[in-house]
Amino acid sequence: MASDYYNPADLRKFGKITEWSKELGEAFFDYYGKVFEEGALSAREKSLIALAVSHVVKCPYCIDAYTKDGLERGITKEEMMEAVHAGAAIESGATLVHGVQMMNKYNKLSM
């Protein structure tokens, strides 16, 4: 039995999702591959974005994958941490801006 809920070895099994839904799995992987091709953003920039988003959505598999990918693309630990902080700032800002909704509701109900 794995000592953690998320088993790092499961990341290598990701491609097997096509076994239970071939058409949708293949469509996803085609799309995924296309997204990470060189374009207006470099593959390096996309890897750094993916690392930050991985932290925001709290996916340990993605964090592992894009930390490794980033290292292979020459992304420094300082760049990685700065990207994580950028993601954290957006995530916390998104939480806090919803405080306006609470404030509006409170003001309406307390009249």
C-alpha cells in the first residue's frame, strides 16, 4: 500500500486513461500536445505557467511533472518559486475579491 494518497508512480499511468475512453482520451492528449507546442509563447514559458497553475489547482502529479519539465528547460528554482507566488497571489486575490459579494449581501440583509 502506498504511504501517500497520491502515488508518484501513477503519473506514469496517465496515458492509460485512453483505455476506458479511447476517443475522448486521444482528443485530450492531441489538444494537450498542441497547447504545449512552441507558439506565441515558448515551450519554456508554457512550462512555467503550467507549474504555477499546478500549484493553484493543487495537483501533485502536475507539480512533479512541471518541476521536472522546468528543470529540463533550464528554469531556475528562483523562477519556479516566483511563478508559484504569482499563482498564489492570483488565487488569494480571487478569494478576497469575493469578499465584496459577502459585503454586498451583508449590507442588503442588515438594512
